[in-house]
Amino acid sequence: MTTGTRRARIAVHKFSSCDGCQLAFLNLGEPLLTLAETVDILHFAEAGPIDEEAEVDIAFVEGSVATSQDAARLRGIRERSRYLVTIGACATAGGIQALRNLHDADEWVSGVYAQPEHIDLLADSTPIAETVKVDLELWGCPVSGEQVLGATKAMLAGHLPRVDHSAVCMECKRQQAVCVMVSQGRPCMGPVTSTGCGAICPRWQRDCYACYGPAVQANVSALATHLADTGMPADEVARRLLFINGHAEPFRAEGLDWQARVITRQGSEEEQG
């Protein structure tokens, strides 16, 4: 994506997030240094260079829209970027902070801060795509640094990469990982979660917790019913769905449905008791 005599320009912007996805990018090490020899990284506060107003070819955005200033800043970044790429669960689905979307955010703030009137916080934490056009979404908590690097190379070559949204179960097969749901009865979210992580949790005998968002054609309802049939309480089923990517469909709709079941059951118990 060299234009005339200048090299391609890249920026990495942070919104409401933990910085983990920027660190995943930085942790690439030598490949990142090699990339820096062929492009100009104009803004990447985590790494050093700061020029948020720079016009760039590729803008990576980490974090969700959570304050009154975020939307205006984001629109400016969109205007100054050829490609805008969201990286990580916060930018693509609102992140863990989107849990507040299910509750009274003002009540939470009042319970945490001594002077809540000084806190600039929107009622909801929303993904970047709800405010501006996004050219590419890279999921994960954190995102895969290798995936970000691969996407960068593709865009520098003039095209958007294909992102695999098949289920983590497919990756487990490719990695020859034993299914933790079948062999250990763990409440794995792999059947409905998009791959991209290399099935790292199942390979280490842990159940997937859906950090890469919903897989294509994910049958979330069937998995939720299975979890309940194995003895998981309805409120825990809801929490599994309304977690890191709880603002993303179909996790949100199914999670809210199970949450409603809990409320209905509690109401019935109170009437009987």
C-alpha cells in the first residue's frame, strides 16, 4: 500500500479497554520490528509514537465506546483512515464492560466512586461498529498478534483477509485435542465459539469461554440446553453466555432468555413461599 514515494501509515488507537490487545500486538517481537521497517507507525501510544490526528492507511482500534467523548473521537479516526480494523472483544462486541448494559450503570458508579458526578460514563458500552463503519473485525480476548500481523500484510497487499469463523471444535480436531466436554464433562463453549485462538484452552484441558465471539451458524440454544441438562443452574448458563462477548448476538439473546427464566422461577418461589 505504498502511495507514490511514501510508505504505508499505521495507527493503533485505544478506547475503553485493558490494553491487552495492544500488548498482543507488541508481543510479536521481531515480526513487529520487521513490519516497522516497511511501514510508518505514526500513532501507537503503548509503544511510544503519539499522533492521534495522523491520516493513515490502516487504523487499528482497541476498546469499546463508553464515554461521551469516545464517539466524536472515533468519527475523526474513521475520517482519517482508509481501513479501520477493530481488534479484540471490547472493540468488536463491547467487551467485559458491556456487562453493565444489563444493569443500572449509574447505580454501579455511585457504589464505586465517592464523587460519581465526575465520572463520564455512557449507560452502555458498545462495539465500534455501532458508531462508525468498520472494514474488518478481529475478535479475541486478547486478539491474536499473529492474526493482526497477517491482516496487516493482506491490507498492505491491497485486500482484506478472510477471517475463519468456524467453531473452536474444528480447531480442536486440527490440533488433535481431546474434547474436554466429552471426556471430562466440562461446560465448553467451543461448539458455538469462533476459532482464532488455536484452541488454546481445550489443549490445556480447560473449557472454552467464548473469547473469540460467536461462530458462524452457532446453535447457542442447543448448547445452553445441553449445559442445563448436565446440571448447570439456569443463572450459571446465563453467565456463561453473558460474559466477555455477551453483547454479541446470538449470545446476548439466549443469555437474556436464560436470565429471564431465573427471574420467573424466583418470582414463583416467592409466591409459593
